[in-house]
Amino acid sequence: PRPRDFTAARYKIRSTETGSLPTDQDIVTSIRRGLPGSSMPAWQELLSEADIEAVAAYVKAFSPRFAREAPEPVASGEPVPGSALSSARGAEVYQ
């Protein structure tokens, strides 16, 4: 696959609103764990935490958006307790 264009600052895996920049932690987590189902491997076994953070900072340097915008994570709220009712409601929404 072609490499990602980091200058465009478009990220799929993030805890922020659609179209927003990812947080530093989002980028670090993607580097550490990789992106299953893609060509991005996990680097946690090969790089130190300091190296992973340095790679995240380097990736951010490709786009001036990171200097202008401060990403805000989306509040996820309280988890819904598992029950037959919540499963049925989830299946209804999915359909």
C-alpha cells in the first residue's frame, strides 16, 4: 500500500471528533499497538517509550495543523450495563 500522507493530517483512529486532529496519546497508541488489518505494525516490542513518543512528535511535524489546533477528546459518557434489553436495543439500532 501507498504510505499515508501525513501532511494532510487525516487520521482514522482517534478519540476526537470526525475531521479533528488526534491527540498525542492517539498517535502514540497507534504507533505502540499498530493498526490491525492494515500494514501498520505494532512497534512496542522494538522501540522504547521515548522512541515511540519521538516518532509521534516527528509525524506531527509534517502538518502545520498541529501547531494551530488543539485536539479535544470526545467524552464517551458512562458505559451501558449489559442486559437483554440493551442487546435488543443495540440490534434494533444496528438494523
